[in-house]
Amino acid sequence: MFKSLSLCTALTLTVIAPAHADMWTLSGDESKIAFGSVKKDTVGEVHHFKSISGSVDGGKVSVEIDVASVETWIDIRNERMQKMVLNASPKAMISAEIDADELNGMKAGDTTTVDVEGTLTINGNDIPIETSLFVARLSDKKMMATTDEMIMLSTKEAGIDEGVSKLMEVAKLPSITRVSPVTLRLVFEHAGDAKAAAAPAAAATLASVSSGDAAKGKKVFRKCKACHVADSDKNKVGPTLQGVIGRKIAAVDGFKYSKAFKDSDITWSTETLAEFLKKPKTYIKGTKMAFGGLRKPEDIENVIAYLESESK
Ligand code: HEC
């Protein structure tokens, strides 16, 4: 469950980050972290935490969950869950650091989906989390991030497996779920004059990945070098990327593209490249580019800036 939260938080952070010195505060009343469980294989239940707090400050997101506020709608179960499962850590923390650029251009009414990486600290364990959040800018002063899909959190990973076993014993249950689906809704509010803070961000729109740093992108390009060059028209395992921006997909003469590539009709822009490089195999199903994708938004931005610099 915390995993989700972390993600959300991170997202918010991103959105807010343009106002660098600004502080965004989690609105506890409007936010919710819920998780599901299944007992005896057939009985599904939904629970949530009543008390969460957090902030986003200069790209650093932190969300704190008061574990004792778990609400399962049965008092004795709340108590057992706190004591047996979550006892070692009264607070669970989600922290994440986000590159603000991707969400810089969001205006009231805009929505986007963002990949977030962070850490969930629970029972003294740091669990890396990766997920994507759907973010909506509600107004100048309000941002909402929700889980894009459910997050599946394993009790083993969270270090609470033993507690769950204890709970089974005490409640005389033959089974309790070992994986919980988690959903998040995080609403952040800006205390100060967010409009002023957001103004410079609007100049660099979300999609203009070209705001990246070509020198840094050249380093990121090391990951591509086994298969591509960008500074000449030579084809390797992959086609030359010289002048790729503004070029139609599968347009290099003499390169043997996959059918998936040949059947696609897109032009490589900063936007389409950003989507492609995030998850090549999802963006072009059936591509033969054997590359998992770039996770960090700043890596994507920078490598595109590098490709752009070689396109001129
Ligand atoms: C293991 C080899 C490999 C790696 C690593 C690799 N690519 Fe590719 N790439 C390919 C192949 C092969 C294709 C052609 C795909 C097809 O035909 O399905 C391709 C296609 C592309 C295209 C489309 C070109 C066109 O003419 O339509 C772009 C853009 C691209 N790669 C960028 C990158 C970037 C940027 C990286 C590094 C972050 C990278 N690739 C890493 C093999 C690779």
C-alpha cells in the first residue's frame, strides 16, 4: 500500500517542482490509501488508512502513514492488525525524488501519467517502489495524483509476512492474502502563490523534452551505442539516428526494419521519441529493438536533446 503512496507523492512532487522553493502539503482529508485483502480464499475486504500526511519540497516527496490509523471496520481486527502485523513501525514512510521537468507545463485541467520511483520504509525495511501515477492539476493550488493501476504489494516484500501468519493463527483463518492490491489518491495543496511559481514552468511545456542537456544525453547514449550511431549515417544492429528527429519511422534506406516498424505510421518528434524510449516494446509492439527502455524522465529528455543536436 505504501508503495502506491510513494508513487503518488513523487508525482505530485514533479508537478509542483517548478516552484522550486515552494512547499506543497498533503491534504489529509482529501487523500486516501486503500488496500484489499482476501481471507479463506473467498472473502474479499477493503481497508484504508485514516491518517496520512506529507509534503513535496523542491523535488523531494515524503509521505507519512500513521499505521495505527488503519481502518478495517472491525475494532478487534484494527487492533490485531496494528499489534501483530504493523507493530514494529508506527509510521510508514514513502520518499521519492522527482525530476520536475516532465510535469512543468501542467496547467489547471491538464492530466498526465508519470512513472515514479521511490522507497517505502516499513518495519525498518527499505523497499524500492516503481509505479505510474495519473496526475491531474486541479487548479493553480491543487494537484491530485492517483494510482494509474492497482499496485500489488507483497507482504513478504514489506516484511510483514510473519505478522500475517500470526494474525491467521489468532483469528483461526486458514488463509489470508499474501499480496494486497493498493490504490492511492493523494491531493496536494500549495500554500503560497503557486501561480507565480508555475509561470516559468509554463514556458517549458511538458512535451518539450528538448529542454534536456545534450552533453548529459551523450552519456546516456552509451546505452544505445552497441546498436546505434547518431553522428554518422552508419547502420549497426539498429539504424542510424542521425537526423532522426522529424524523420518518419522506418525511413533509413537499406536498413532491415521489423514488420511492426514498417507497418507503423509515425514521425519521430520529441513527444513520440519520449514515449518510444520509455517502453519501446509497448509503444511499437513487435519491434526488434532489444532494449527495455529508459526509466528516468531526465535521461529520456537528455538523450533526445543529444539526438536533436546531432540532427542539426
Ligand atoms: C540491442 C540493440 C539496440 C539498442 C541497445 C538500442 N536500439 Fe534503438 N533500435 C534497434 C533496432 C534493431 C531498431 C529497429 C527496430 C525495428 O525495426 O523494429 C531500433 C530503432 C530505433 C529508433 C527508430 C529509428 C527509425 O529509423 O525509425 C530509435 C529512435 C531508436 N532505436 C533509439 C534508440 C535509443 C535512443 C537507444 C538508447 C537509449 C536505443 N535505440 C537502443 C536496436 C537497438
